[in-house]
Amino acid sequence: MSHDFPVRRARMEYVCMNCGRRHPVDALLYTCPDCGGVLLLEDLDFDEMKEKGAQYWRDLFDARRATRTSALRGVFRFYELMAPVLEEEDIVYLGEGDTPIIEASAELEKKVGRRFAYKNDGMNPSASFKDRGMAGAYSYLKSLVRRNGWKEVLTICASTGDTSAAAAMYGAYVGAPIRTVVLLPHGKVTPAQLSQPLGSGAQVLEVPGVFDDCMKVVEYLAEHYRVALLNSKNSWRVLGQESYAYEAAQWYGWDMAGKALFMPIGNAGNITSMISACLKMHRLGIIEELPHIVGVQSEHADPVWRYYSTPKERREYHPVTVQPSVAQAAMIGNPVSFPRVRNLVDRFEAAGGRFDVVQVTEQAIMDSMILANRHGHIACTQGGESFAGMLKADELGLLGREEFCILDSTAHALKFAGFQNMYFEDSFPAEYGVKARPELVNHPKLLLTAEERAALPEGEFTRAAALAVAEAAGLDARA
Ligand SMILES: *Cc1c(COP(=O)(O)O)cnc(C)c1O
Ligand SMILES: [Zn+2]
């Protein structure tokens, strides 16, 4: 065991978001055994951390940035805030977390008229933020396997693409007794996303329909069979994803005043994690002010926006039927974590935090993603959604003049290259409602056909091609 592995251990419990009952964490629960509600994990001894004072924790997490203890290099840099029940040998680290925050390019900032930055969660090992949660879920699962001596564990998840990529990668790394099955909506994940669980050797099963259909199937399986569910119903995943907010606060010197965190909402696990993490830091005084948190949804999958855009006294939650969305990883009509969001937002607002949800068009998502990437960023379509959300919030007057925005690009742009392609070809099927803006389109240009090359005299290709490049790129000859 490493000398710097934390000594703090705590008692943890699942708390039901529906009936409020509590359950021990010695079993893997997805829903409340009493009422079926979704759960969150709670550290019963959390307030003991106050005794040491906020500065102690800030200093500890800052010092830990240099650790050579693998278990503490990733999301568990913030071990004491997350899962102080895990042992070092249980923790799986594959390079997740510690993703860069990149200030918007000067040109882009000028165009937009506001200061902001991207946090590139596509820089995680399977190229999305889901790795943060999987490190949490797999570490807990490993601890269960160790303590119970299980000989076989079958994990399963429904996915819009990235959960299955992450689940399969961590499962493959941990190996026996873990076996991974992923369930995908046929044709509704990108080719890059599909290649990931296949490459990791998971069993990839598909059904016709959308994510919400797959979610119901795995929920049925979790109820009737012995499987470990790795969707964000699994509250250990939500816990791992809290690390994003801890890292963001740490990067800005634990000062969240005047800052807004923007992120897409799909199944609402990620936004649950953000709110929960901010509340914890605030409760300990690690941050003195809560940030502004803004969730973003496409008009084609917007149940959370619909709820929060209704005046408080008339709010009612209704799932929606999704329409095709370029923010495909967030194309979810009945977010599993909605009860968690509702519960945490109340606490967040009571603690003085500001929470908004904005709705954006498919067109705005695509235009924003391409604009960001033309300025050196690596936004996926959901990262475009965060950007579009900032523009929308600005337009609606929800942002202060000097408010600094941190946009979550939840995955790597490369996973969603197909949507960029459709934009550049202006070939979006009508149901997306996206038209290419000519000034954002880019195409490769073939300068010489193979026949033209074959027809050139011997030894003339280099010069002919160079002339064609010079002409196409408008190069000036050397004097
Ligand atoms: C899963 C996912 C989302 C949606 O996150 P939720 O936690 O389901 O709200 C957004 N973007 C990407 C790239 C994702 O993989
Ligand atoms: Zn309950």
C-alpha cells in the first residue's frame, strides 16, 4: 500500500430520492428496494471533514496533483469527497480525469463577445466523460468481487454510445470474473462509438428503437437476472463524475464566484454530479460561492427544459418522445436521473446557487460545434450544445456581463465526425432541420485525377502538383 493513500474512511449509505429511506452500501443497488426510486450515495460522516478546515482540503487536493500513487491520479484525487469506503487495491485507474481547461481562442472570444473556456472531457481514455463514472462504478464493483469472492460477474448497460465504450474498456482491463454486455439502439450510435466496445471485446447486442427502449430492457434484466447495471442508475457512476466539478473548481483556485458551468443533459447523470459536487465543496467551505449551473437540451429531446421552463407552482414532469438529434449522446426523452436533479436543484437553490436549463436548436448545436472547432477546439456535437446553450443564455439575459463560462465538451469531436460530414455535404435528413452555413463548410479538393497524373511526362508529377497547390492556396512566388 502506498504511504499517501488516504486514511479517512467513512460510513456511506444509499438515499432514496423518492421515499427518503436509506440502505447500506454492502450490496449493489440501483433503485430503492422499498419504492423503486433512484438513489444517491451519502457519506454519513461528511461533516467531520469540517474539523480540519477548508484550507486543509484545498492544500491536500492541490498537493495530490503530483502523486505517483495510481489510485489517486484520476478521479480519486478527490477520494475523501467521493468514496471513502474503497481500498487502494480496488481502484481502477486508466488515465481518466484531469482533463484540460482551454480558454477560448482570442478570435472566437471576440466573435462571441464573452470570456469562456472549454473543459475537454473528450480527452478521457475512451474519449468521453463516461470514464469518470466508470472508474467509480468499476472500483466499487471490484471491491464487491474481492469481499464476496464472486466467480462470475456479468455487467450490462444501455447506451447512446459512450457508456458502452467506457464500460467495455474498463471491463476488458479488469478482466475475470467480469464479463461485459452492452445493449445499443441499432443505428443510433456513431461508427466510432460502435467500434469501441467491439474493439474491447464486449458482447455487443442491438435492438431496434432508441436509447429509452434499451434502458427499459436493461432495467427489466436488472430486476430479473443477476447482472451489474452500469447505467447512471448506478449511483457509483454519478459519484465518479463529480470529479469534473472538483477539477474545474481546483483549476480556478477554488473560486467559483462569477462562473457558469454549461453542460448537455441527456440521462441527467452528469448534471446530477455537477450539482452534488458543488454542494459538497460549498458545505465544507472549499468553495465560498456556488457557481451558476446551466443545463442545455436540444429542442428534439427536452423534457428537463420543459419542466424548468414552467413556473414553479405548475411544474410537472413528463417524458417526451425524442426526434433525431445531432447531440445523439444526449437524445433521451425520459432521463433516469431526473428525480435526482429535482431533489438536488432544490438544495442547490436553497444554498444560494443559480440553476437554469436552456433549450437550443439542432442548427445552433451544429453551427456552434463547427465554429468552436474552426478555432482550435475539439468540441463534439454535445460540446456544440454547451456552446449553443451559452449563446442562448446570453440572448435570454441569464448571464451577468462579466460571468465566465466553462463549457463541457463531453466527448471527443472524432466520435461525431459523421455529423460534421453531413454538415459539410449539406446532407442532413429533413428531420434534423439542419442546413449548412456556406461560410462554415469545408471540403477536400482533388488537384489532379489519377488519369491526369498518369498522362504527365516522366518526372513531372512533383512540379505539376506543386504548381496546382500554389494556385489553389494562392501562394506568392519567392522574389
Ligand atoms: C452520456 C453523454 C451525455 C449525456 O450525459 P447524461 O449524464 O446522460 O446527461 C452527453 N454527452 C456525451 C458525449 C455523452 O456521452
Ligand atoms: Zn424509496
